[in-house]
Amino acid sequence: MIWHSASEFFAMGGYALYVWGSVAACAVAMAGEVVALRLRRRAALRMLQQQGAVRRIERAERERGGERDIAVSLQREAA
């Protein structure tokens, strides 16, 4: 498709509502995933802190060069 102006581009050949609505829905879903991931990580860290494992994991992360994957850290610590 060739657009001769910015308004033609944003109109998307008459399908602007569908196209830009889809773009907005994807952006909202991706932002929601980031927020949900942060909340799950915070809850996991809080649970581990209650169990006293956070200090061991943080020390292991520093020794391994800043690895932030808690599951990997716990597996390596258990081995």
C-alpha cells in the first residue's frame, strides 16, 4: 500500500478502527504482562524472604554475576 499523506496512513484505507484498535489492545496486553510479572516477582520475593532464603539467593546472584532468575538460583543452590 502506498500512502500519500499521514492522514491516509492513519486512516489505513478505511480500516483504521480495526488496525489501531488491535495495536492498542496489544500494547495494553503487553503492559499488563509487565505489571503482572513485577507483582508475581514481588510476591515470590516476599514469600522467600519469610522463609529466609532471600539473602542466600542475593549472595548467589552476586557471585554469578547478577543472575536474577530465582528458579535457576534455587535449583543451583539445591544441587
